[in-house]
Amino acid sequence: MRNFLSDKIQEIKPSGIRKFFDIVVEMKDAISLGVGEPDFDTPWHIREEGIYAFEKGKTFYTSNSGLKPLREEISSYIKRSQNIEYNPNDEILVTVGGSEAIDIGLRAILNDGDEVIIPQPSYVSYAPCSYLAGGKNVIIDLKEENHFKLTPQELENAITDKTKVLILPFPNNPTGAIMEREDLEKIAKIIIDKDIFVMSDEIYSELTYDKKHVSIASIEGMKERTLLINGFSKAYAMTGWRLGYACGPNEIIKQMTKIHQYAIMCAPTISQYAAVEALRHGDDDVNMMRQSYNQRRRFLIKRFKEMGLECFEPYGAFYVFPCIKEFGMTSEEFATKLLLEEKVAAVPGTAFGDSGEGYLRISYAYSIEKLKIAMERLENFITKLRAEKRKAF
Amino acid sequence: MREELLSIIEKNSRIGINELATMLGKEEIEVANEIAKLEEERIICGYHTLIDWEKTSIEKVTALIEVRVTPQRGQGFDKIAQRIYNYPEVKSVYLISGGFDLLVTLEEKTLKDIAAFVSYKLSTLESILSTGTHFILKKYKDHGTILDKQDEDSREVVTP
């Protein structure tokens, strides 16, 4: 029989997390700190709006670009949070999670061979999606000494005459890094100067601590060269509803809508009704969850300090990214050993790019009680490792 | 810090000062002082435990009693409320808007005790016009806590 598989697809490596997942599932009483989604249930008033939509029989397709009231609410939300104006009629597309927006956004922009700059460590889907869309990935290895921010120098070094898009994944999964206004202004200057487009994945925009999120699209001259991607998963704890959106220049949204229309039709209708409620009345819930994440974040940072585990202070998302280089193991070895010996699962930094080597992603989308137990186990583990190392000398 | 502190200990009053300070990003001494102040100002009025007595061998009956009263000149409802809340078996007393005036929660060992309280103690107070007693059959949720809820993490164990 012929090989019916696409060469291109076979080239893609499966997600590094999978292997790990299989061990954790088998293991009873393991504590997982490996989850990339909120631990809160979707707030009840939002779920109820979904139920209500079912009861009213809102079970049909919506328009391709999404319910008009939802696009209007998205537009007003971005206006009030970032002071950017997007026309709900032709500059906003409602998608199946932020993930779909990343995929079709890249497909709408890229020609074969166009270079896509991807700062890493970052979310796992940029590189494969860009590759599938014909892009040539140029990876920037972000550095802990820069707090995993993208520096102007790093960007300039990566730019060639084939560069078309920069993916800007902040607040960042897995590092928790954020980019502040002055950081973005420097980046924007280069972007405009070199005539490059930006895909800004701002899915964690509501989860920043002590500092407010700034979108690069809010910087002068950037709105027309930015595709802003966001969604409901992280802010409103709505991961399973699969709902996100993209905002950008009309020409790009128009092309994306074509792909969306043929591949997806429309985002889930029930989720769209629930999302209208989230944007209208969900601010208190977001504030409550943010406050709770922030308490856990402070708790972890303090515990790492007590253990003497090096970790820069992250101001976004719900991850911390401690450095484990002192133990002389790869991230994967460390994570596997931690899981087998102390039954704590954390994701090796390398799952998010080679530059994640020497780091561990620890999620704090867990109750303080759980985190407390996990940190005790982690402390045990590294105390043991340090003792072994001393003996070896 | 005040409101955030209160919202944490409202859910878990057993949390240690050390942990509380960490979660709030403050020094322990600041947190301890703030708690002392809150106690002094009677903003924190007590540290109680939420117990589902139904799961124990102790028999308890709880009743909600609607009470209509004639308010007294110069004292409004306060005097009569005090007469009622001084009974140790009375767990709470609220002044209520609407069809009646006071809502009284009463906890006793048996139904008979409740009946005795209502007919001999409560109804006989002057200025009480009428009472309506409702027995609690089952508590689903109390103090914001769902009593039978099992906390189960239904997420996949590792996700990107």
C-alpha cells in the first residue's frame, strides 16, 4: 500500500507534553502542576446564560464572523481596556479559541518561504501552525537575564529581508513574563521601520499582577500592522467553551474569515451567547480570580526563595518558571525524576522550545493547599539532590 | 490590604500569619497588627467552624422563625431584638424588610424544645404580634459553602 500521509505533517514533532501526560495519568496520588488552564469553574452567571441559550433554542449557526452583539461587546471591551477602536463589522472575527485565530491568522498572512519570528519559550502551537502555512520559522531564544522579555537587539538580529511576521506571546506561557509599554515602544519602532507585521497573542491579558497589560496595537502606528488575538479561556475560566477572537486590519480579517468560513463555519453558538454575558457582567469574577492567582504567585515565589531555587519574578499568566540548572540534569530528566520520586508533575521547559532547557514550568492554577503540599515535595526532592551532589564531591 | 485579608480569612480563618503575609505580599507584623485592629473594631467578630451536624450523632433541630412585633417608641426594634438574642439557643436575629420584622434562627435538640421556646418564651414577650415557624429539613449550602460538594479536579492532568 502507498503511504497516504502528508510529508509535511509527518515532519511535525508531536507535542512534548504527551509522553509526560501518559505517566501522570497512570500514577495515583500524584499532584500535577502541569495544567495550562484555570482551576476555577466558569462563573455561574455565564454558565447559566449558556443554559438559557439552549432553552431558547439558540442551537443554529451564527454568522461566520460571530454574533453581532458579541463582536460589539468585544469592541467595547478592547476600547475600555486598551483604548483601541476596532469596528465590530469588519475588524473582529470570533474564532474557536485563540488557537484557531493563530492558525488562520498565519495562513492569511504567509506565503511560502516568508520568515516568521517566534520568541521562545512560548506556547507550543506557533511554530507548527506557521510551518503548515508555509512559513520559515526563525526562533529567538529569550533569556532569563532579560526576564524573558523580547529585547530590541534580539529582534533586530533575527530580522532578514524575508521577515514578514513577528509573533508576540505576552503575557507569556510558560515563563509568566510580560512586556511593558516602554519595552513595546522599542519593539514597535523596529517593526514599523522594517515594515513587519505582528501577531500578538494576548490570551493572558487579564492575568497580570501589579502591572496592567498593554497591547502593542495601542502604540501609535501599530494598529494597522497588528493582529490582536485574545479569548475567553483564561480570563473567564472558559477553556472548554472554545471561544476566542482576532482583531485587526479589515483586509486580514476578511481573508481569515474566508478560511474560517470554509473550515469552521462559525464558533460554537452557545459559547457565543455565554461570552456576551461574560463581557457584560464578568469583571468582578475576573478581579476575584486575578487576586487569587496573585496570592498563589506570591506564595510560590516565596517558597522558591526559601528553597534557594532561582526564579525570576513573573508578572503575568499563571506560571512560574524556576531554573534548575544547578542540578546538572536536563529539564526532562529533572521533571521525570521529580514525578517518579516525589509524585509532582511539572512540565519540562523544553516543551516550549529549546531555550526552555534548564527550566520547569509550574502552573499555579491550583489551590494554595495543593501548592503547599507540592512545594514540600519539591523541597524534599531538591534537598536530596543537593545532598547527593555534595557526596559526589 | 484590609479587604483582601478579610476575603481570605472569611474562607479560611485557620490560615497562619506567615502564609497570609506571603499571599498578601506584606510583612507578618503588618498583617498581625491589621488583624488585631480588625478585631478591636469588631469588624472581625469571631472565628467559627462550619460543621455539618447532620453527619454526626448529635441530634439538632433548626428552625427559622418569622416574628412580627410592635416597635417601641425611642427604641425601634432594638430592645425587642435584644430580648430575643439574649437566649443562647437563638443563633441569629435579623431585622427584615417585608411582611414581617425579625427573622430568628433557633437551634434546639428536639422539635418539642422548639415548640416550647416559641410558645412559652417567644410568643409571650410583650410587643410580639405573631410568629411563624419553619423547620429546616436539609442544609444544602451554608456560609457560601456547598456542604456535600466533593472537590474534584476534572481537568486533564497535563496541558500546554
